[in-house]
Amino acid sequence: MSGSARNITTVVLAGGLGTRIRHLVPEVPKPMAVVAGRPFLEHVMRYLASFGLSRVVLSTGYLSEVIEAHFARALQSGASLRVAREPEPLGTAGGFLHAARTEPVAPKAWLVLNGDSLVFADFARFIESFELGRWDAAVMGLHVNDALRFGTLETGPNGDLKRFAEKRCGAGLINAGVYLFRHSLLADFPGRECLSFETEVFPSLLARRARILVYAVDAPFLDIGTPESLAQADAFISKNFGALEGSVYPGS
């Protein structure tokens, strides 16, 4: 594990209802949809582990017991994995805060990402850019040819976040759903339990003049949240995992 990774705890958001694909995976939460022979969430965990990011909290909600059962061996074996089950749906940022508050020892920074999407970007360089620039937070931005499905990111001349913009046709820089936050910044989050990163947390942090980096990447990305994208997931994982294909998340 690199020195940077030792200072970071990762929270993987896996508590959503997955309503758009529930008819395809009715008995499991969306991140546990089987893709290329394993639950998609396990592929996410394997990719994190390849960067030494092994201290992970799974923020769960809907059908949490399915996730807990699958990772039971890792949870019981002393691996640096915990589950923080939401008492009720709290939104993306609310789920993160709930998970962070259950961590016994606070890290210097938090990495947050979704359990139902994966971007094959260099997380080590993302973390390095965040730390070297002494940013308060960072958002991974993804260059795409058509940003219509996603909100876009507007940046300043130094790569700093200016705002989350509306969905629009054509090429753009979208939010890949991967964030870094210094632990001290959590005190500046809005004081509500149920929170969204895009519509509440980041606008509030920007109003407080937080320095937020947009780290732009060109990398393979997939969100399995629609029937169409779920159908692409086997080929996406098989094509992009490469040398990691034989690896298994410890304890799974």
C-alpha cells in the first residue's frame, strides 16, 4: 500500500434502490448484479485493491443482507472492510456521512465512489494531484462524446470546480461519481441527514469557498443503472480488467 493510500478510507455507496433494473435483478441490490461471473461490486473492490485502497466501508441500505452475506468472510477475517447500513435512505452524501461517522479512526481523507459504476482511471494519480495541490476536495471528471445522460462540470482556469451544470447534448466533462474529501471538510457539509452531493453538498462547499479540484480523465466508464448499460457490463469488465482478471478480493 502506498503512503497516500494509507491515509485514505474509501466509502463505496451501495445503498440505492436500483429501480430501473430491479426487474432484471429482483433479488439483489443493483451493485450485486452478476457481471462476468462475479457481482459488479466485487469488481469495484478488486479495482480499488489494485491501488492499495483496501480500507473500505460499504454504505448499504436496500437488501444490505445480500451484500453482507457475500462479503461475510472478508468482514470476519480481519480484512479492512466494514459495512455501514443506513437506517433509512439518506441520499448519496447522507449515506457517506453515516458511514464516516461509524469509522473508529478518522483518516486524513476520504475517497467516495459508487458501487454500481466503475471508471478505469488511475486512482493513484488522482490522489496524488489532490494531495500535491492541497485541495479541500476533488471530483473526477470524465470526458465523454455525449453528456446528455449526465450533468456536466464547469471548471475554472486552474482546474477548480465552478459548478455542476445542467444536462446538455454534445461532448462535455461529466461527473464520474468519484470524490476525495479532506476529513476536516466534513464539518462544512450542510447540517441535514439526507443529502445529495451534486445538488446540496458541492454548492454549499463552493459557497464557503472550498478549493475543489476537477481531475479530468479519458478512461473507460460504465454505470450499470439502466437495462442497456447492464447488458454491456460483461464485455466492459472482460475488456478492461486485463492483468487483474485473475485477482480476487480478499475474503470474498
